[in-house]
Amino acid sequence: MTSFNDFNFHQAIEESIDAMGFTKPTPIQVQTIPLILENKDLIACAQTGTGKTAAFLLPVLQRIMENNDFDGTKLLVIVPTRELAMQIDQQLQGFTYFVPVSTVAVFGGGAGDVWDQQKSAISAGVNIIIATPGRLISLINLDYLRAETLQTLVLDEADRMLDMGFYDDIVKIISKLPKKRQTLMFSATMPPKIRKLAKKILTKPEEVNISLAKPAEGVLQGAYLVHDEQKPQLLMDLLRDKPELKSILVFSATKLNVKSLYKQLKQSGFSCNAIHSDLEQHERVTVLNDFKNRKLQILVATDIVSRGIDIESIDLVINYDVPADAEDYVHRVGRTARAELTGVALTFINSRDVRNFKDIEALIGSEVHKLPLPPQLGEGPEYTVSKSWNSDKSQWKGKQKGKSGHKEKKIKKNQS
Ligand code: AMP
């Protein structure tokens, strides 16, 4: 069994891995980190959620530390969406807490001063750039990119980038990069067009294939159909008088919700704390440690911890909201029933989240048992996709801007 120690990372990197709460490498990290450290090109079939970001960031940081060379841009990561850029940047912030490299995330939108910051970081030769293709092309066209020192190029979610029509942009970006470089390509699927691109831009690549795990066998999964206004009461009913459950994780979509649930639970006398992106890194570590050490019974959390923690044997996970991404559900539920133990995962589904939950059931390949609400709560909604939710995504977007009740999904992405 490989441990992070086996990679012989620089001490600062080991410390940042510790601070992130990672105790052992995921399968993709075990397989790819040694290859990346050997400077091999790589094509990896792996979805988000497998730990692929750390798989490429850690060896690159190691190389920078090892060479003690902090001059110029060393790593360029190209990603399809702003959300993924932010997600990678967030992990990078964690890893670079003790490692003195400069980083910038470059994507469209934002005010003029954001553009100015991106411009000056790139032209100053920032060590690591995470970029969406469109914005990077704009910067290249204005001749801001300084790529002479580049050592590694990562194409993340390559299949999605091609689906979004970024092929020409990617080829153009690559034409501006040094020929002698390491190229790593990550893709959730391997259709022929991805193979074709790989052939064009990779040199004698190693291949790694990791598929996303389904929730462990031991997890008992259940779900409640519940209106928003019934949720706080249901949560209280489920948590009350459960001293036998030593570790309970409650996930909610927004930090606002997390803060308010924490307040309610605290006022009702529960042993609990909350974790969300408003906390400093050291505060997060303290809260997580208290939870791991069983000083707290209940931890209320946004998405930031759904994948980042590895705590053995959480007894109960409650999804106060349905996770927006089906894979996040697998990760959250994966917090229970580790190491063959049994655990319980319960999800609260309101009428707007029925569609998302059906997606989750499709991903995990089974129907989750719908549990009756406690009688004092009255009736919940039906398990049918609500009529106001049209399958046309553009209508959905229009609604997000309008009615406040529909904002939740948008907030989920930005505030976790
Ligand atoms: P990714 O597939 O890179 O999007 O990573 C998914 C999540 O897994 C992120 O939230 C990471 O913080 C987390 N993660 C990555 N590596 C590990 C690890 N070795 N142990 C625990 N969590 C990890």
C-alpha cells in the first residue's frame, strides 16, 4: 500500500498534504505521481472526484521545489470551465500554503481590474497558470504569455473541452508553447477524437485508467421528500437522542445555510461545529481535527469537505440539500462505511431537486429508498420532476435570475 511518504516529497509539500487532511493517496495518485515525477507524458482516463488535481499538482510542485527554480511559468493547466479553474485554484491555494510558488487562475468574466491582474501575473511569468482556453487565447493574442520556461502542460477534462468546441484554441495555444515539455492529458472518456488529439500532442504517453467508485456496499442510503420549510424540523428529529452516533456530517449547499443550521443546532444543545469557505485554512484544520478526534458529534459543512476529508467510519451523513453534481453525492456518501464498516446516508429532496436526485440514481445505478416523513411534519412533495422545472436549460437559467427561490443552484457553485 503506497503512502504519501513513498513519493519522497519535499517537506513543505508533505506539510501541505497534511494540512489538506489527506492521509493516503487515491488510486490515480498512486498510479500517476511516480510517472509524472519521471517526466513522462500521460493520458489518464479519470473523472473529477478521483483526486486527479492533486495527482498533477503535487509532482509539479515537487519539481519546482527540488530544482529550487521559481523563475517563470512552469505549469499551464487548461480547463474547460471557470468552475473547474476555480476548483483547481482552490486546491492549489491549499497546497501552496507552505510552498512559495505564484499562481493565477485566468478565466473570462469579472471586472476590468481582474483582467489587469491576470495580464500582469501572466506577463510577469507567474509559476502556475490555470486557464480557460478563450481567456488564454486573448492574452496570447496580446502577446502577454511568457512560455519559454514552461515545463508541464495539463489538459484537464479534455473530452469536455472538445465537446465545447475548443479544439482549434487548444492547438493554437500549444503552438505557442516550447516543444520540449511534459504533457499530461486527463479525460473522463476516451472517444476517438481524444485519441487523435493525444497522438498529436503527447510523446510516448503512459496510459492510466481509473473509474469512479460507486458508494461502498455497506452504506444504507435513504431519502426524504421534504419541503424547504420542513427541513429544519426533520433535521432536529433525526439528530435528537442519537448518542450512539459518534460522528455525523451534515452537508448543505450554501455557507449561509451552513451557518444558520450550525446556529440552530448549537442553540438546541448539540455538540457541533461548522466548516465553510469563510474560515481560514488553520480554522478549518482545527474544526476538522476536532471532528476526527470525536470532540464534536456533528459537523455541518459545505462542499469543500465532501471530498477533502478522509475520516474513518462516519456513522451518518445527511445531505440537507441534494448535491448539484451527481458525483458529489457519491463522494459524500463515501464518507460513511469506509473500511467495510456500515454507515447511513440520508438525503433531503425538495421538489426542485427531484431531477438532480434522479440523475444521482442513474449514476449509482439504483433507486434510493424514499422514507416516510415523521407524521408531525405533514406531507412532503411528490417524487416527480416539478412542472415549473422545464427540461430546457436556457429556461432554467432565466429563472435563476428572476425568482429568489430558484437561486439555490447557482449559489451552490459559487459559495461552497
Ligand atoms: P479531484 O478529482 O482532483 O477534483 O479531487 C476530488 C477531491 O478529492 C478534492 O476535493 C480533493 O481535495 C480530494 N482529494 C484529492 N486527493 C485526496 C486524498 N489523497 N485524500 C483525500 N482527499 C483527496
